Amino acid sequence: MKFIYKYMSEVAAISFLKDPWIRVTPKAALNDPFECRPTQLTKERIVKKFKGQKSLSTQPNLIIHNFEGVMDYFGIVSLSKSFNDLLMWSHYADSHKGLMLEFDLDEIKKLTILYDDKIEDNVQYTHSRAFEGVGNSLNEIRRHYFLSKSPPWGYENEYRLVLPINLNMKVAFDQESKESLHDMKVLGFSAELSRNKSRFTEKYFLTHLNESDFDKLCDVWLNSSQSNTQFYQYIGYKALNRIYLGANSNIDLFKMLFDELSETPDPYRTFKSIITDEYNGIYHMKLDPDKYELIEQQL
């Protein structure tokens, strides 16, 4: 069994624990502007190698449009191989106010096994942006750019799932964004559903859409970096192993949530034992009194 980790803010963590779907970030919404951008040298090599091949245009700009355009319709689930990393706690768990979730990687892979065109692997940290391989297919080159970052990001020790947009995802809308509320109407949701105290709506299924609506969904996806509309992939409780609360987290708030979740037990995840009244597999990280380390303590 291999474990993989996800560091989350308090808001994101509560959202996941109530409804275990994890965010899929479209290429345009990534926080590193170099990501998934082929170099000029790579573009020239692509044109030279693939110009004139069947199904591809003879015009260089259209070949590149085909290459990059496909990438636009994929999103990234970012996970980490690093357990209990101080920088990850600070950067992605809101200065230790959030939590770290431990997942069974094999279970996550099972959930996405039907995606024939998915990409999943460790991120490679390299000084060179250019693709240096043989490049026998455009997919091979796309894979390189989906799984490459510059060395300063190495502390993330990232493992990625790269998934195509699809109707099996869920979507949530930013109630503080006019563009996102417009997305809500475009996708056929009633504006009345959005009236709650949270910034984001709950996560909605896209099952009411059909293939003829897919263009609308794609437009919302491509604009999501501006609208802040968010997309999610199902992970479920079966893949969830341990939960680690940050050193600065609101323990009482999380206890209330775990108690609430225990009232409607899930067959794959029991948050609290009805026999011992103890929390199962949930830990609170404490500051070591003498070292730059965090110590896990069972909740």
C-alpha cells in the first residue's frame, strides 16, 4: 500500500470531508505561469516532426494550436509524496490551520481507471523547459509538460493526476463572482440554489447535462481561471486513511464535524467509534518543544 498526501486549508478540508470530491485545476488556473507551456524550441521541433502527417494540418500555427488546445481541456489533481512537511503545512494548509489527508494511492488509481487518456506520475523538477525526448507522438510531449516544473517547486514532491474534463465531475460556484454565477445559469442550475453563508455553493453533479451540452461545459471550464468556478473529481472515503489536523487548527470545529459525520456512518470510513467514543485515525500535530518538528498526537 502506497500513501499519498493532500494538504488543505480549513475551508477546503471541511468541504472535502462533507463531500469527498477533490478539486481538479484547469491548466489556465495553475499558480505557476511556466506550467504546461511548451518552449519556442519545442514548438519548432513539433512543427518539423509532425507537419504533413495525417489528421494534422500542414500549417505550423494550426499544428501548435492542436497540441496546446488539447492540453486546455485537462485538469490537475495535485498530491504530495511528502508526509508532514513544514513548508507544505504553511503554504497549502493555511499556516497550519488546515489539515493533511493521507490517501491510499492504489484506491485513487482505481477510481480513475476508466480514463484512457489520463496521465498520472511524479512531477519531474528540471532546469530545462524544452522537451528533450524523441517525441514520437504529441501525447508524449504533452505528458512531459504536464509533469514538469522548475527546481524551486521541488519541496512539493508532487504526484499528479491529469484528467480530461468530463460529465462525471462535480462543479461548485463562487458566490462572490458574477462570472461564476453566470456559469451557474449557463449550466442550467437555479440561482436559488446558491443562497448559503459560504463563499462557494455546494458541489453539484453534472448528470443533468448531455453530450449536446458539452460545449457549454467546455466554455465554463476554459473561463474558470477568471470566474473561479471549480471542478471536482470523486475520491470517496474508501481511499482516505488517516487525517492530521494542523498545529494551529480549530480542534473544536473539526471535532464537531467528525461527530456530525459519525451520525451517518459510511461503510468505508468511521470517524468516531460508537463503542469507545474515540476518533479513528485522526491526529493533531503539535509543535516539538525543542526542534523544528511536528509531533503527531491521536485526537
